[in-house]
Amino acid sequence: MVATLGSIKLVNTNESESSPVTVTDNPVETGSPISDHVQRETKTLEISGFLLGSTAEKDYATLVGYMEKGTIISCKGRVYFKNILISNLSRSYNTIKNGFEITVSLRELRRASTPWVQKKKKTSGKKQSVKSKKSAGTYITVKKGDCYWKWWKRYGTSIAQLRKWNKWPDRRIPIGKRARVK
């Protein structure tokens, strides 16, 4: 089997994938979803194989460059990974005359996304009239991980006022409901 790491072809002999999670050591409340108490860790992939032919040294130097520069690559073999980084690279010179054996450790690059970035609304170019009435409030849709403390930090409304408006216990804020935050 041949695996492709970025632009380098590797005759692979073994691929092993790991998808760990961290499980909480703290007690879990009865009736609360267990998915809130598990944190996904970074997936890893380890490939062992051979770089062969007259370009073996050049190919190895390219892989070292990918690793040292933090180049984001993809891996196509028995398992397909995209957005990965090389975290470790080792080679051994066994009895192969036209190349050498290498082991490559790869880690998935997890990109953070934030719900706090707001898209700018397009305007028609016309001036909008300013309402003299007091605004009815600012509402959001509750997402997983939202809590009164986060809303206080984001919107500046006191936690006591948030509790009064929304009337949910701190640990039972329902996902998908509308919540007043300002």
C-alpha cells in the first residue's frame, strides 16, 4: 500500500489511528447528559513504511521541512486525514539497499470556531430612523456550553438580572431556547 503525505509517497507497512477522549473524574448529576462530561482529544495517526529509490533522502528532507515549519498537510493511505501536522519523524537503516524505513507521527489540527464573531449586516444604504422607545431587549439562542457567567462577560448584564429574566437554574439552561441577555 502507498500512502501520500503532502507530496511525498511512502510505501507503508502499518497505520494506526487513535481517537482519545478525556472523561471527567467529577461526579455526574443524575439526568444530565453524559456528553457534557467528555472532552474530545486530538486524533493521532502513526504510519510506518519505507522511502525508496534515488529520491529517498530528498523526500525525507521534505518531510523534516514539513515538520519543522508546521506545514499543514493531508495523508492519503488506508486512512484519510486532512489538516494534520507531523509531530514526530524517525528513520532506521535496516537491510534495505535503495532506501530506509521511517515512522511518522501525525496529529490532527483542530481549528477553533467561536460563536462570538458576529457577521456584519448589509444595509440598503438608506438611513434608518432612530426609535425613541426603549429597546425591548437583546435575545440569543442558547448554545451548548452557554451559562449566565459567559453572558455576563459578553453583554455586561448582571448574573442576578439574567437569572430573573430567564428563570432557569444555573445548571439547567435549555439548549435551543431564546434567552434575554440585555
